Amino acid sequence: MSEPAVRTPRRVLVTALVAFALAAGVGSAFIRLTDRRGIEQRRQAAADAAAATSLRIERQIDAALGAAATAAALVRASGETDLRDVAEAARRGGVTSVELLPALPVPPGVRELLVLATPQQLRACVRVAPSDPRFAAAILPVQELLGRSGIADLGNDYDYRLVAADAGSGRSVVIARSSPLELADPVRASFAVPQGRWTLEVVRRSGWRMRGERTREIALVLIGSVLFALFVYDLLRRPYVLEREVELRTRKIAETNRRLTAEIEQRERAEEQVLHEATHDRLTALPNRVYLRDRIARSLSRARGEDAVGFGVLVIDIDRFTDVNNALGHHVGDELLTLAGRRLQSCIRFGDVLARVGGDEFAILALAVDPGEITGVARRAHEALEVPFEVSGHRVQMSGSIGIALSASGYTAADELLRDAYLAVHRARQQGGASHVLFDPKMHEQAAAAQQIETELRAALAGNELRTYFQPIVSLQTGRITGFEALVRWVSPKRGFVSPAAFIPVAVSTGLIIPLDQWMMREAARQVHEWNTRLQLDPPLTVSVNVSGRRLGQKELIDDVASTLRDTGIDTRSLRLEITEGEMMQRPEEVLAILTELKRMNITLLVDDFGTGYSSLSYLHSFPIDIVKIDQSFVRRMFENAKDEEIVRAVINLSATLGLRVIAEGIETAGHLARLRELGCDYGQGYFFSKPVDAAAIETLLAAGTVW
């Protein structure tokens, strides 16, 4: 972008023009002065040259006349008429010729000597004798005389004209000239000659004025005038130029300031946006874990001051949120999280902070002196989440598990509070969810113990510390053992016998359940195949292996089953897989795909703990299930609660209608066995027959051939 030209005020231009005029006037006056002086000098030089030439001509004339007179006097004195000797003597004196002239008209008063001067020649005439009318004449041509006078040298620099004026008649005759032109404004030098006056007129050939010098001087004057005018113009214009430059620079500075200000504002907005994105959740627009940790740290700092205010941190985990994602899709899950965030926002008070800290986890920083107020926030959160959600045409029932950690426990860092709140929410999930748990310091010990168990369990998997136990499954029609449920047991060199209730939850939460299941399936299949081969049993014994919920959605389960069948050699009729009812309902579509593939491999599938979930038997019939296991809690209470017996009866009858076999767990008395036989149950399992024992005990039991 070009800068606008500086507008010069009119007075500056006028002043520059006046300066030009003044400079030109002074220069012209100077030229005229120097020209006049030059003309005078040149005219004076011409006059001096004319005077010098005239003087030489005059001297030549005087010398010639003198020589002529001398010659004439010699003639007269000798009386000779032969003038050759005289002429020779006369020529030595510069006379051209000497001759006798006839009688001449002698002017009155002239007796002896007559000097005649004409434009052509000079004559000195002397009468030969007083009585003789003849004259002896010495003649000098004028042009020859002029040649000796050096008048030609005058023509090198000047134009000249020698004019003779007759004194008697007043006529003028040009004797000599350098140019046929008339001379303008000549200088003159006059001198007298016999019978008249001659005048030498001289003009400088190039004129009195030196044209080239004058042109150069005029050009110099014009150039000087222009330069002076430009100097004056620049001098007067400079303040305006400076003012314009200051204005332009001021504009540039202002524009730069505006641009920098805009860039700074834009950068600040970008930084604010980056900070907002770094401290807020994109889906729900709620603060995130980073923001919450900062606010907790500030609250801890204030809690150590004089104006200490208590507070608590609540971690809220949405129960069974994974089921919603699997059943309805992640877009419904995202919308559900957004709605849940809005409801929880309505549960907090001014000054509290609600943040989304995980996939299905929220956290609340609640300021309160009384812990009862914080638990009140938890109750309001439960109530808000229990109201059914309407999401994309679906009605979804939700609940939450809440863990609470209070600031009064002497925390020094935000992560400590969050850690304990997570321990508390983990305990709430273990209790079945839809509840809130206040952190207890004992949870640290339990968490540390779980960590230690995890470390030792990893070593146990690699160190051959695990054992396979079997609990018989008995046919209630024949009273004989038809198979077993395989159960894992851990014999630690440090702890001794470790209860499954102590390490199975740890294995599930840490993911160790997957290698544990793989090991269990392979060992149980190997052992049962070895019994079937050695004892030649027909039908062969079966073994039921529990499959954790984590593996139900993984296609690797099919590969593990196939490799187990191939490596151990067990018949597909002998290997059975048990899946809990609740785990099947968490991801029904994924589970159905896996179970269908297993069914193609002729694997028998069992539903364990039936009756503890929320599904119906008719709904389970949509899965390729072969056997239903009634949960032991119903069997044990059959004689105590009529409803439990009716549940058992209904399950047995409906299973028979659907073509499913039934195994009743928890048979502990002969009464349980007799009643189940009356109800038509297919199989039984429980301590009445045998507790879970190792392979050696099972071999003893098989050898005994016990019939119940």
C-alpha cells in the first residue's frame, strides 16, 4: 500500500517561484554587468589594436615620404636625367620607383616640393630645375606600404576598413578592407596624410559580445536559480514533510498498536479457550478432573487458615452405565451423561463444584461445616438419578454409587481426597450400588491388602501355587455323579490356604481373572479327560468351568476353548461353560454372538445363579442355553419360605417346558434332596454330596461308587 503524497501549501510554491525570479533577476543583472564590462574591454582592445596599426601605417607613410623626398633631392642636386642610379638609391630607402614627370599642375605656392597622396600611391615630386618644368617623382604604392605596416595581422581577429578622406572635396575612398560587408559599430583611429585624412575602422570579428560565454552564463544562472528555488522550496516544505512523516508514523504506530492489541486479545481468547478446554469436559461442558483438583487444593489451603471451612468430595459412579452403552449405543450413553450432569447440577449449592472426572463418573466438591450437609447432597444426587431418563425415545432407569471423603481427616493434597473418595465409591459398588459410603481409614488397609494380594496372585499364576478343586454334580434320577464344577483354590507359601472370596474379587478388578480362567479351563479339562480315559466311563464325566463377565465380550474366548479342546483331547460333550445371569444381561448382543459360536462347537452352556438377576427364564430362552442352575439361596430356604419353594418349582417346570435341564445348587440335607426329586429337578450340587475337593479325593469318591 503506497503512502499518500505530501500536499504542499500554495504559499510554499509561491515563495519558491519568487525565489526563482529573484535568483534569475540577480543572475541577469550580473550577466548584463559582466557583458558590459566585456564589451568595453573588447572595444578598448580593438581601439588599441587600431591605434597601433594606424600608428604603424602613419610611420610607414612618413618613412616612405622621407625616402621619396631624399630621392627627389638627389635628382635635383645631380642634375641628371638618367635616374637609374637615383632610383637604385631610392629603392634602398623603400621607394618603389623614381621617374621624371612632365610638367605638372603645381598648386599655388609650391615651387620646389610636392607631396601627393592618393588611395593607390604616395608621390614625392621635386622640380628638377627652377627653370625646368619637369619633376622628379619618388612613388610608393599604398598596398605595399600597408603590407609592410602589418595591417593584415589585424585581420586575424578583426574586420577592418581603411578609408581615405579628401580634405578638399570631402569624398571618402576605401583604401583597404578585410570584408566586403559593412562594419557595425566600429572603433576608429584617424591620422593625417598629405592632402587628406585616413581613418582605420575596426570591428571584432565575433562581435563585441561573446555569444558562447553569454549562453553558458545564462545557463548557469538558470541552473543556479532553479537550484536556489528548489533549496528554498525544500527548506520551506521540510516542516510539512516532517509533519506528514510524523503523522504517517503515528498512524503506523497506531495501526501496529491496534493490530498488536487485536493479536493479544485473540491470543488471550485462544489461551482462555485452551484453558477452558483443558479444565472442562467437552461432552457435558462441566469442569473436569484438572479443574476439580485445583479447586480442592485451594479449599485445602483455606481449610488450614483462620477462616477454615469444612468440605467434602463426593465421587459418583453411574451404576450399570456400560449396559446402556452396549444396549442402546454410545450416542444414547453420551446424551444420558449430559442429562445426568444437568440433574446433578441442580443438587449442589452455591459455591459447590460439579465435575465430570471419568467416563461415567462425576465428582462434587461440597462446602459445608456439618458432614450431615454433605450426606444431604449425596441423598439429593440419589433422588435425582433415580428418576427415569427419557433419552432418544428410550426410558432408562439409573442409579449411582457414591463415595464420600471429608476434609476433616487431615489431608494435605487434592489427590489424597480423591483417592479416598474412590475407595469409598468402590465399596459402594461392592455393596450393590445405589448407595453412598463415607470413607473409613480401614479402607486403606483393605486397599493395601488387595494390592498385596494382586502382587502375590500374579506370582502364584507363574509359580504353580494354584490348585483345581472339584465339586460333584449328581443326577437326582440315578443318584450317581455325572460331572463336576471346577473351582480354583490358592495355596500360598506365605498365607497358606487363601479363600476364593479374598482373591477372586481382586482378580476380577485387576484383570487377572482372564489368565486365571484360561489356566482353570485347561487344568480342569486335562484332569477330567484323564479320568474319562482311564476309567472308561460311559457316559463320560463332565466338567463345568466358570467364565468371567470380562471374557464374554471377547472373541478370544472361542480361541481359548478351541485350543483347550485340541491340546487336552477332551470331548466337547464333557466341557461345559457356566455364565452368571447378571453378566449375560450386561451385554446381551455381544454375549449372544459368543454363545452362538460356542454352541456351534457343541459346548454345553449353563446359566449360573439364576434368580438373582432381573431376567426371566423365557428371555433367557433366546440364548442357546442348555442348563439352568438355581441359586443356592432359594434351595436352602425352601422349607423356611414357601415363596422360595414356589420359585424353585416354577423354574423346574418352566425349564422342562422350554427343554432346559436344571441343576439345583446348595443341597445340604436329605430333605432338600427328597423335595427336589419330588419337584422333578434333573441334577443337584451341594455339601450334602461333597464339598469342593482336590483330584485325589474325587478319585476316592469315584472308586467308592456312592449312590445317593
